[in-house]
Amino acid sequence: MKDYPTPLIRQGWLRALVFILVFLAAAVAVGTIAVLMLPAENDSSAGMLNQDFVVILLSAVLAIGLSAGFRKFVDRRSVESMGFSWRRYQHHAAVGFLLGAALLGMGTLILYFTGHLQWNAVQFHTGDLFISLVLMMLVALGEEMVFRGYVLRNLMKSFNKWVALVIAALLFCLAHVGNPGLTVPAVINLLLGGLLLGINYIYTRNLWFALMFHLSWNFLQGPVLGYAVSGLTLRSVLEVEMRGPDWVTGGAFGFEGSVVAMGVMGVALGALVLVYERKYNSE
């Protein structure tokens, strides 16, 4: 077995704590600078270059850089060891992508057929859609490296997998509480989202399921279907109009603030727990 150098900080939980404090402080600083220096999101003259877009972009780049740096220089392990092995995990990536699309599609159809959602216009701009896709890829990569590849992996060095999963999900939720339009259902859904994104990782130690789920969920939710993404708005193909109380539609926070999202994510999480417990315990 290969000998690795001792991590700069020996305890996994302490590495995770130091990292998340540095990350949150840096993210707040980046967001504050962007808000002060850039035009507001309702300024049409700004085009794609508005506060929301730049905050999301800078936060994603920050997440990727910090998590990679901590993994290499504090953990003294390779960045790939966070869970980027592709071989034998292609089907996890496919399942993650399709599950994200399926849950979002199911929830959207529920809102549409109950009269809580209507699309008013279609505006297809190839350039904007491509830029949004790249942005959502960076967001998925950054957040998964932070909360699953680094935080959850290190917490699992100190706690059992379920305790580590819950703590990592709570931290994922905490990182989004400053987003606009936050409501009680949104907080619950952020916690559910953290659990859902981490459930595959505690069994496989691999990021591909969560990466692809995160990508399909965010890209279809915002740039395609027209919802806000955790309270942040981007140009979208479809112009959506929500009707009814915010706890049903999600309001300004987007689909993730709705009880419909809570229902589909809760069912998916329960199903995955049953599947993974049966599969990996039998192995």
C-alpha cells in the first residue's frame, strides 16, 4: 500500500471546519465586491454581465480553487482522490443526470397541470444558453468539490457516514442562506438537496453522480425552464410566470422553494437510501 504524507491538520473534522470557515468568508467577500462594483440584475443594459451572473461565476471559481488547494496542501492528497475517478462510475454519472432532469420535470408538470405555472414566451439565444451551460458546469463542479469532495470526505474520517452526511448537508444549506427570496420551505429543500447530492458519495466516495445531478438540475431549472436558481436569476429560454402562494410555487427563490420540490426530492432520497443500502450492504 502506498504511503502518503501526514495531513497538515490530522483530524478530518478539523480540516473540514477550517476549510468551510475560509470558504464562507471568501465567498461573502467576493459577493460583496460584486454587488458594489457591478450593475443590478434588473439593469437590462448589463446583458449577461449582471450581479447574479458574476457572483455565481466568481463563487464557482473560488470554490474550485480553494477546495483543490486545501486537498493538495492541507490534506496532502491528489485532487483526483476527492472522487474524480471515471472508470466504473459512468453509470452513476448517467443516473445522476437523468434523475435531476426527471425530478425537475416531474415537479414542473405538477405545477403546470395544477395551474400554478405558465410560460409566456420563448427566447432562444444560442450564445447565452452556451454561456449558462458552462456556468452551471462550473457551479456544479465547485459546490461538489467543496461540500462532497472535501467537506463530506473529511467528515467521514471522523464520523460515521450518516452523521457526516447530515453535517455536510447542513453546511451546504448554510452556504445558501444569504440567497435572495429565502423561505422556510427553501431552507428545508436546501437541506434535502444536500442529503440527496451526498447520498451516493457516502457509499462510493465518487463525485460523478452528484456532479451530473447538480448540473442537470441547475441548468434545466434556470437557463431552460426560467425558474430562479436558489434565488438567483439568469437569462432563460422560457419566460415563466408563477401563480399562487410562494410555498407552492417557490416564489422568488425558484422551484427549490416549493413544497412540490420538497416532495419529489424526499421521495427520491428515500428510494436511493433503500437502493444503496441493499446494493452495498449485500456486497
